[in-house]
Amino acid sequence: MVESREFSSYATASDKEHLRALLNPIQNPGRYKEAMKVLGSSLGEIVGTKVPKGSQCLVVSTAEDADYLSFGVIESLNKEFKTSAAVFWNNHYSLLYKDSVAPIVHQYLQPGYQASDVLVIVKSVISGSCVVRTNILALIESVNAKNIFIVSPVMHSASEAKLKEEFPKQVSDKFDFVYFALDNEKDDATGEVKPGIGGQIYELLGLTGQPARGSYMPDLVRRLAFE
Amino acid sequence: MTLADFVSIKFGSDVAATLKKINQGGTNNQKGTIFENHFAISKICEYASDYPEDVSDIHVTAQEIGFVDDICIQNTKLNKKINYQAKNSALGAADWTCDTTTRFSWQYSIDLEFHNCEISNQVLLVSCEQKKQSNDAKIPKTLKEYAFCEYFPYCKNNLELLQTYFPLRNHLEGLTGYKRLDQLDYALKLLSGVWGATTKKRSIKQIFDSASCDGFPNVFFNQTLQNDVAPEWLTMLIHDIPSLHGMNISVESMRVKVEFNGFEATANLVALETKPDPGDLDTLTTPLQLINFVFNRAQAELNQA
């Protein structure tokens, strides 16, 4: 199963171990969440080495990733950089023809986010380009980003080229993809990357479905906006 | 070794050149389709914005039977038909030729005598501004009343179109009430999906109705039905409960937007119109509780996707 996987030069033995942990979640969201947090922390450290000194980072996350993968990324970046958070509730669905859309229904943008000059787009797995693309589009006209990091533990091998193709060159030239593993396989029916992160992120994290279609409020947002 | 190298070695360089031409032809066809689709959608948005009262009377079709057939726009109220022949090229393929003149004059006769139109225009649509100018000079005097050459930019994808062709962005902003790029891109994707689903003749109203049905959330609303007043019970609640005073409510594109400290939750206006039962209302005393309430009311629409 893992033969179709290629690791990036960033992936350490420990990262590979945590990627493996994602593939064996067996009804254990707690372990899964922890593995995601650790992977986020590791990815954040790598991004931190690439971010120019004195930069202000905006970590952009889906609601489901906010408390785990993105939390780890934020924790690492916060050590060295002023870091804000943007969290989006995307309603991701397929249209009747082949395309899919992921409109943002609810959002949290940490006050002062506009001063950021580095965007760090975080996603637990990048299969197509839909969600990542939407979340970049939501911010590129209000944030003057010099660098755009696209950060994920696992990406499909075609995603980088596909995402670059969907943006004008002046935007895609700013993209820097930071990931641990590239998978070549994808389920034709669901679009799910194989082996990817072991299945659908919502169930694996113990959520009932997409946060936009429920009442899920990440602790990260609860703390930043409501306490 | 590339595939071209393989074919060249196996079958010879002539066959390799043929293969390259076949591939180029396919790519050009694809670019041509994108060009036509972008133009059609831009026109649909233009008419919907500029003539909202006529959206049931203006019909758009692709590839109908005719000599000028790429895009046809017919206003049944005015009995007017405009046909476009699209040429996405800066080269000879986009030149006004004798064949163009012949086909345009035939189509003009068909429109007037077979379709019984009172007004018929034929347009050669090109993606190069210089080509438009040189073509203008080639249109025979006898056709000048009804035949034209127009320029429309070729953009490789929806995003480039939104960022390059400002009339479309302006029209979409007006039609949706949104300004942010992701929201306009979503609206454009919904319209592209509906437009690309069939070449059948449809009114602009039918196209927008279908795009509305595909949207979760819906972003297209009949402008005349636009309501920018938030539900009274919600406004009163925020006014009456001191702990909710930092919250802001507005209505954008028929969605209620509830904001607090960087957070923004939205729900369809209709979903929030019904006042909660007194027992439930009493529980809405903190910003987080109210945001959670909006989340719950938003679910029904989103779960239809």
C-alpha cells in the first residue's frame, strides 16, 4: 500500500513514524489528533527556517485542522515570528459535473491579520486544489503576502502542478510547498488520496462531518475570539 | 526518452511531427472552448446586470444550427438576435475572409427570413485587439450595418478572467452583493457549471435559477427581492443583552452576517427569520452561544449539498 508513496527530503524518521500512525487510527481520534499536532509542529519548524526574519505570519486553516495540524504549525512559528490565525469553515461539495467547490460559510480572522506578509496555508491532506485555492483567494487581496507556504503532511503527486496552474504566475511564483509525503494514488470516486491520511479527516478526528455543516468550534478560535 | 522521441525512432520524424500537430490541435480546441465559455458567461452576467427585467426574454445558446453558430443571444421581446463566431487566435485563423462575409450574409438572411427576427447582428469575436482593428477595415460596406468584429480577452482560467476582465467582476459583484475574490470565483464556478452542462437554448433567468439551485450557499438573488434588513428579534436581542453589545449584524446577499472580534458566522436570512422559542432565546446570552445558534440555523441549507 505504501509503495506508491514518496517521501520528501524534509521527512525525518520521526515524521515518517507519525505519518504511519495516521494510517492506523482504529477508532482512536485521540492518538490521531496527537499525531497531527506533532506533524504540524514539525512542518512549522521547517517553514520557520524559510520565513524571512522579522516577518509576520498568517496561518490559514480549515476549521477541522485548526486544533491539531494548524495548532502545531502555529506553536512552532510563534517561537520566532509574530503569528496570527485565519480559520475557514468551507462547505466542500461536488457540482453535478466534475468540478467541486468549497465556499467559505463562516470564518475567523484574527484582528491585525492584514499586517501579515507571509501566508501559511495548512491542510491535513491536499488532494485536489479546491479548498486550498478558495482559502488563498479569500486572502490574497487583503494580505500583501511576499511568500505563500502550502503546508501538508501528505499531498497527491499532481496537486502542486494543478494548484500552480490555477493561479497567475505572479501568485504561483510565491508558492513554496512543504510536505512530508507525496502519494500517487487517488480514489476515482471520492478523490481521496491513497494511503493519504488514512481516510476522511472528519471521522478520523471524531467529528460528525464537515464543520460547516455542524456546530464545530475549534478551541483555538474559542480562545482567540471568545475568551 | 520522450514519447515524441519514441515515435520518431519507431515510425519516423514525419509521424512524430503529425503527432505533435494532433496534440496542438487538441490544445487549441480546448483553448477555443474556454474562450467561448468565458465570453458567454460574461455576456450572461452583463445582460443580467444591465437588463434584469428582460432575463426571461433573453436566450443564450451555443452551437445552434447556423452559419454563425458559436454563441447566439436572442432577445424575444425585441425580436433581436446576435450571433458570434469565436476565433481565439492572433493569426490568420482570426482574419476576416471572403468565407466570413459569405457565412455572415447567409446567417443574416436566415435570421430575418426564417427566424423572423427584426434585428440580426453577426459578430466575429477575436482575442487579439490588433486583429479586431485590422478586421474592422475588411468588413464590406454592404455588411457594415449588421456585421462587426469584437475583441474579448482569452484567459486560461476563471481566476485570470476575473482579474483581467473587470466588467465581469463588476457585474458579478452587483449580482451577488459580494466583493471578495473567493466569493466571486465561487459564483463564476456555479455559472460555468450550468453553462457547460448543455448547449440547449436557455433564458438567462433559467441559467441563474439553475446556478442558484447548485449553490450551497446560494449567492444569486433576484435584485428586486433583495432585503438588507436583519431579523428584528436578532437586532433586538443584541440591543437588549449587554453581553452581546460588541456584536455586529448585517445582511449581505440575503445572508445574515453576525460578527464578533474577528469571527463571522453567516446564515440564510430565511433560516434566521423565525424567532426562537422563549426558552431557547433565554440561552443566547454570550457571543459564542449566539454564534453557535447561527451555525445551527445555517446547517439545513448547507446539508442539501
